[in-house]
Amino acid sequence: MGLVQLLKSQFVIHLLMIYVFMVSGLIVNILQLCTLPLWLVSKRLARKLNVRLGYSVMSQMVALLEWWSATECTLYTDPKSYPLYGNENAIVVLNHNFEIDFLCGWTFCERFGVLGSSKVLAKKQLAFVPIIGWMWYFLEIVFCQRKWEDDRKTVAESLQNLHDYPENFWFLLHCEGTRFTPLKHEVSMQVAESKGLPKLKYHLLPRTKGFWVTVQNLRGNAAAVYDSTLNFRNNESPTLLGLLSGRKYHADLYVRRIPLDTVPEGEAECAAWLHKLYQEKDSFQEHYAQTGRFPGPIKSPPRRPWSLINWLFWSSLLLYPLFLLFVQLISSGSMLTIVSSVALCIIVSVGARWMIGQTEIDRGSSYGNKVTVNNH
């Protein structure tokens, strides 16, 4: 293990990185709160400002993947579609197999300049999580409770509000509704069998109602569906803790651009279309398992420097006063001050570990562990 890698694996370094992320995130949350009066004066300006503030938080996570762990991302896509990425609104359909697949989705957004304006369909509980959840509230993220009767109207209204959004955006959607696990896959395939649908090997059965509502409410606004299938080389299962320790992975992402006007409008027809899409995604994963690559040419965009510059800015701004505080702490010799500082470090560490835990597969949602035929 080299010296740099040794440093990356040290808990003290992780604690400093977590400190920068959490304090900068809370500062951004406060700044977002200050934009509330601006919404009454200029909604367009408030949105643009919040896109930049949101980028300041999310790009730190992207920098962790791209620059700290030096994880490589290879894009397989049609060269004719490539110039359109980042220059149009789109619905991005992602598979949900890995603990950091959301972060790879963000990296995809960052490479094409739409990270700050990217949207997701997120659990309502996440709205109460400091930093990310609070940031998402001001970015007009679509929150749902996973109860179709309650969500249908809420999701439709949230999506309609995006029709006058001043920036190009991508709406990232995990149609499987929850992350893949063997238990959830077994239950999902029981549902597929009961409904006479072909079984999937690498995916859960997609939940079609949310996709249909998304498509219906973004027609005329979004231009295409980006069918995105992610995998990692060498059968690796990357984790957020692995990235934090500087471990390098290699992600492969296969993206197909499908014009939105080719997606059927009727609910039943749209559901059948989505099931067919996931059968195709399954075949792409089978191809990857057999060959180690996705079909089609490689057209990978380079890393942009802005996530690194943003990360260095916050680190410089927040670590210097922390260093001065540490020096003052040592020189004071006050036992109360030392104990208080240690307690604060423990609180930051536990809080960050809890937030990381929300991404872990073995501690994920129980959603999908029960047979719920009516939800498909």
C-alpha cells in the first residue's frame, strides 16, 4: 500500500472530510433558507440560485468518486445521441443494484452539466434528513410516501411545476422502487409469475404506475427517456465507505436515448412498454456478464474540474479555522474544552455513519420484501 493510499484509509482523514461535507452542507441549507423571500420576487432567479447551491453540496459527493477514489466511468452510447446529453430535459431510468448507483447517476449528470438541476423521486422520509434532504426540498425534488393513492396527485403536481424550470434537468428514476437483494428478487419474480410476465435475472419487476405518471406529466417538457444500465468490472460491489477509503472502482454505464413521444400514452400500454424495456435491460446485463462489456461504442466524457475546485474551496475555508481551533485547544489545556471537542467529534462521526448507512444494501428499505401484486 502506497503512502497516499495509506493516508486515504485513515479514520482521521475521513473525519475531516465528513466535517467539511456536513458543515458546508449546513451552510448551504442556511443559504437556501435565505432564498425564501426571493421566491416571492423572482421564482426564476431563486431556482437558478438554488441549483448552484445544490451543486455545491452534490458535487462534493461526485468529487469523492471521481477525484478521491479515482473511480473510472466508461459510457457506452450511440454517438448520434451523445451531443444531445445535457442539452435537453430527460427521464433517466436507472437500475438499482449497487450501494453507490445513485452516485454514479450524479456523476453522469455532472459530466454533462446538469448535476445541480437533476431531480429524483425520493422517499418522503429523506426530506427530513439534514443537508441532502433539506437541500432537495429547495431543489423541488419529488417526494413520495410509496402509497399510490396518496402519491399520485402529489407526484403529478410536483412534476407539473417543472414545466417552467429555467434550466435543463434530468429526472432520475429507479423504476424498481427499491434496491436489488436476493430476497426482494425472489418476491418480485413471484409477482411476475402470478401476472404471466417474463422473469428477470438481474432486475426487480419495475413499478409501472410511477413511471406512467412521470411520463404523462413531463410530456412536452422532457424530450427523451435515457435507458441507463450500470455495472462494475470484476464483479465488484462498491460501497460509500470503500470510496471514502480511496478504493478505486471501474463503472460501466450503457445509455440508450429513446424519444419520449415513442412511449405509449395509455397506462396499460405504457406498463407493457416498461416491462419490455426491463427485459431488454436484463439482456444487456447478461451480455455484460458474458463479455465484460456492454454492446455498442464507447463515448465517455472527461471529468470536469468544477467538482474538485468546489471541494478544495470548502476544505480550505473550513479546515483552516478548525486547525486554529485545535491549536488553541491544545494550548489552553482546559479539560472541559478537550472533552467537549472529543464529544463533538464523536457526534459528527456517528451522524455521518448514520447517513452513510442509508445507502447500504443490508440496511436498506424493506419495501419489496412482501408480495404486493397491485403495485406493479
